[in-house]
Amino acid sequence: MVNRGVGPHLLDPEYIKGFIAKQETWGESRRANVVDMYSAFLEMEGLTWRPPRYRRTQRLPFIPLESEVDQLIAACGKVTSTFLQGLKETAADPGELWAVKWIDINKETGTIAINYPVKGHNPRIQQVSTELIARLYLLPKKSEKVWNASLQGMTSNFYHARKRIANRLGNPRLSKIVFTTLRHWKATTLYHQTKDILYVKKFLGHKTLQSTLIYIDLEKALFNTKNDEFTVKVADTLEEACQFAEMGFEKFDEFEGKHLYRKRK
């Protein structure tokens, strides 16, 4: 599970407990993750143990520039770049997007259904670009699933490509981008655009608001937000909606059939 020497001792919780404690290069968060994985493994085997407790270090996620995300997407191979584009548009957890089947993609409506949410998330349907739909349909259909490679294999391929691209472009920030980074980037960007934390919560599929609140602080730090006052306009007709959009207003809600637009003062 964790290295070659552990294999014969997988069913020996005390050995695993000692092994985790001896890993001098592991931080508290990594130790806690391994404990969680081993607990899940024992549960599948019908076994239990008294897991050691490690305190996870809370860190703010790294948020790249959109141009940096797009650089990686453009420079990766067809499969990896399509997966990255999907993460960027849907803000799905990597495991959620990896589990998508062809039947979950609706070419007519331009949507992808996230029907296999990870723990703590709700299923949802995400609107995506026609470009992403077209790229998905260029992938080979070898099974009912869109992605035929393992998620671990896709992650490994991405890390190799990321390192090569970061070195070529001379931008070490690219090396900090992982698959989940695109979810954090999307959530932060959405909150900056809408200032609607409940909308972001629903978009991400969070079951609790507590999981979403971090993006308020991230948005303030990244965009140096100081003015949260808005001018609000109500559009009754399509013509008015177009006028407000041309004036830089963004639609953020609907109320009693009215379309609400706003722009920072």
C-alpha cells in the first residue's frame, strides 16, 4: 500500500502503525491521509484497528492565473488536455470527472452530469462549452466510460508533462498545479464574478456551506477586493438585458421572473 516492504504486513495494524510513525519525511497531513486509507482497507477486509491520530495542517490552496491553466491545457496531450479542460469548466473533483460515462454527456444541451460524486458532494449537471463537448467526442470510445486509463496513471502522466512545460516556459508556478487546483481556481473565480457564496456552493456540489466559505477569503486575497458595493439593475426584456451586459453588468440572480444584473460601483 505504501511501499514494497509493507505488502506482507498489510493485515498487521500494529506494524502499519509503527511504519507510519517512522516515516521522517512525511508531514502530519500525509500521515493522516495514510491512516484514513488504511482504515478504509481494513473495513473492506472486515477488520478494525485503533488508528493513531495526526493533526492535518490547514493550508490555503494555490490559485494560479487563468493564463497559466490555459498554458498547461494547450501544452499537454489530447487526453490530458481534455481532462484538464473538463476540470476547469465543471470544477469537478478529479475522481468525479474520471467516473463520467458517455451517457452522462448531453451533446444537445451541452451538459455533463456528475453522477458519481465523492464523499461530501451532491450529484449535479454542469453546463460546458461546445469546444469541450467537441474535444470529448474526439476521444476514442473503448468502453462506457469516457476515460479508459486509471486516474493514477492520468495523474502520473500529467505530473511528467507539467514538469516539462514548467521548465520549458521558465515558470515554476506551473509545478504547483494539480488536478484539484482547477476546482479551487473555478470556485474562486465564480465567487469573484457573482459574490454569491450559495451559488458557488451549489456549483461545487458541496453538501455544507462550511466547505465553501474558504473561497471568500481566497477571493479577497487574490483579487484584493475592497469594494463590495454594487449598482443593481432589473431587466424586464431581452433588449434591456443586452444593454446591461454591454454596460458591464453581470447577471447574478432572478426574482419573480425578473433578471437581476449588477456591477461594482
